[in-house]
Amino acid sequence: MQFSYVNPTQIHFGQGQIKTIESVIPTDQKVLVIYGGGSIKRNGVYDQVSQALAHHQWSEFSGVEPNPTKETLDKAVAIAKEQDIDFILAVGGGSVIDGSKYVAAAAKYDGDGWDIMVGKHQVTAAIPIGAILTLPATGSESNMGAVVTKAETHDKLPFMTPHVQPKFAVMDPDVMKTLPEKQLINGIVDAWVHVCEQYLTTDHGAMVQDGYAEALLRNLKTLGEQFDARDNDQWRANLMWTANQALNGLIGSGVTQDWATHMIGHEFTALWAVDHARSLAIVQPSLLRNQFAVKQAKLEQMGKNVFGFADSDNLAEETIKAIEAFYLSLGVDTQFNGYQGTKQEAVDTVVKQLEQHGMVALGENQAIDLTQSRKILELAIS
């Protein structure tokens, strides 16, 4: 266990915390507020932001879509450059926050922002960012990662740099009250897989990381089981905080990480517009079966410490079945049939995308090559 860990994002958690942005963003800074559709105007968040920024000079950019696209975000980059923006305030879920990170970095670069996504440009500066989280799922509000899609070419790629780590994150569970049921379910699934990507890897002996990961998984399991009773402050607060802790860097410090489910799942989103969380539920069980030999020990540990199973000869497989049952209990499919043409054509299309994106050695052991990805996809696509 060797690592350097810091999370510099200041968290303002709880009801009524949106007003804190009045004091945490200097009044002499020009602010660009970035958000998605009109939901923040319907649920009162926009009014709270407007009131908190009453003494600031600010402008806004709306229309950031789920799975934000370069094409949309480049319009915000142009505004940030033209108006010489000093601070970006992202108001939304993971897509808005991810998109704002791209804007923050691309606005400090003279070339095409997509150069950042393909590794042609290494980010050395970015406009400072703050986030007001409206949809708990990705943890993007307090980490340095982002994922952006290039709609023209169906490319969905990640980038990471400490320069886009939010300076602060406002997390008010009240803003979740008007979220559609589907988005809350996606948040549970997304956070679940985030934990698994850092937990279902090797037997590394890091007791704090493993124990905390298991606690988070038990939280999410309970929240899923209590989904019918979701309309209360405690349920909302616990989902918001659990999803944050799932991907703020702590449980991944000093341990092996996977992320193959994400890399393969991204292609489902780019090709067929599958919700991000639902693409993960499609890929993960098939991937776990494909990588059964190397993941068996951690699957058995998860079975005992998360699901409460007793030791048995088939404990690891029972754990995979329990994960599938958890998704299905939330109405989330674990296989995909939303393609056109034949199953073989769908598999070939994803494999081709993975190859084009250099995703040819995935997983904690870099053992998931294109042949193994194909086998995973043949299980995951019905």
C-alpha cells in the first residue's frame, strides 16, 4: 500500500447550503453558470443560485445533455474565452460537472479541446470550478475525472487532471425531491459499480479500503431495498453522501483498480445512447464471469461481507447472481437487446470501437484483450 492522497474539494453538505456560494466565490470574479435542461428552473435551484450570486457578475450556459458532447461544450468554451470567465459553477449531475471540467480545461487551450480527450494536449491550467450537485451518482463533484462524448464519431472518452478538481461542492439533498425515479435508480447503480471497480480486484490486504468499500455497498443495497420509501430526507442524504464517497479517491488509494466495465460500457452509450449506469449493469455480470478465475476470492469476500452469504463451493457465482438480482430488483436490465441488425453485428461494432479507442488491454491485470472483450459482449448482448 503506497499512495499519496488528498481531496481538496470543500464539501458543503445539507439542506439550505446553496447560499454558501455567495461567500466561497470571490465577488470580483466573473462567473459562468453551466447547467443542463430546465429542471433547475422548475425545482427552485436556479432561483437559489441567482439569489446567491446577486453580488457577482455572472452569465449562463444551458443545454448540457446527459453524456455531454464536445459539440455542445465547445459553445461554452467559446463563451468562457470571449467573456474572460474567472470561475465556472456547474449546477447539475455528473454530466454537467464532467462537461464543465472539459470547458474549464479547453478554455485555457488554444487548440481543439478534443486534443485533451485523446491525450494530444496535457492540461496545465484550467478555470477554477465549483459544483452544485443535483443528481447523486458519479462523484464528479469531488474528483478530477470527466467523460465526454464526440457525437460526430460516437467516441466517448475519459480524462483526468487535478486542474479540474472542483474547489467546492454543494450537496443539498433537498434538490433530489423532484428527480425522476429512473435517475435515482441510475444513481444507485452507478455508485455501486464505482465501488466494485475499486473493490472486486485483487486480495491486496488493504483493510480500510476494503472495509469502507463493503460499507458503501451495503448502504447502496439497503437504499435499493428501501426504494419505495425513498421520499424522505434520510434516504436522500444517504444516497448523496454514499455516491460521493464511492468515487472521491479514498477507497481506490493504494489498491488495484479495474474500470473495464466502464470502458466497455462507454461504447454502449456512445453507440446506442444507453444510460451510463444501465450500460454498466449490462456489462458487469458478464465481465465478472469472464474474469471469474482472478476475481473469485474478492467475489467470495463480497458475498460474505455484503450479501451475508455463508461459505460454499459456489459462493462466487452466487455473488454474481446476487448482483444481477439487485439490478433486476430495481428494474435495470443485465443484458442488451436495443441494437439494430444481428447480435454478431452489434458485438463486432463494439469490438471495433474498443480497438479504435486503444481499449485493448483492460482490467486490473490488463488481461481483457479484444478476444476477451468479445466473449464478454457475447454474454452481455442478448
